[in-house]
Amino acid sequence: MPIYEYKCKKCGHIFEAFQSMGSDGSKLRCPKCNEAGPEKIFSAFASTGHDATFGAGGGSSCGSGGFT
Ligand SMILES: [Zn+2]
């Protein structure tokens, strides 16, 4: 299960939380000030996530899917 880091928009407190894929963490609350809707931080995945960008942007729009 992936662990994401979140930053509180109100007090700036950074904390970790378990989140399933696709969840934006809007239901989370800051453990310090109880503010809802913390900002998600990609700490570990940001530096190595460029592979997905190369794989997805390979000009697939014109090569596949001839139907209009
Ligand atoms: Zn807070």
C-alpha cells in the first residue's frame, strides 16, 4: 500500500498517510490543527517518475485507433 506525504495548507505541517491509488486525500485532516484537504506531496516518486511520461507520450494518438 502506497504511503503519501501531505502538507497542511493551514499550518504547513507535513505528515504521512496511507492512501489507495486514485485518492486525492481530500478526506484527510491535519493531525496538528485538524484542517481538511491537505496538499499531496510527491517526495519519493517525483524523482523517478519520468519513465511513465516517456512511455505514455509516444505519439499514440496518430498510430492507433483509426475510428472517428
Ligand atoms: Zn495543520
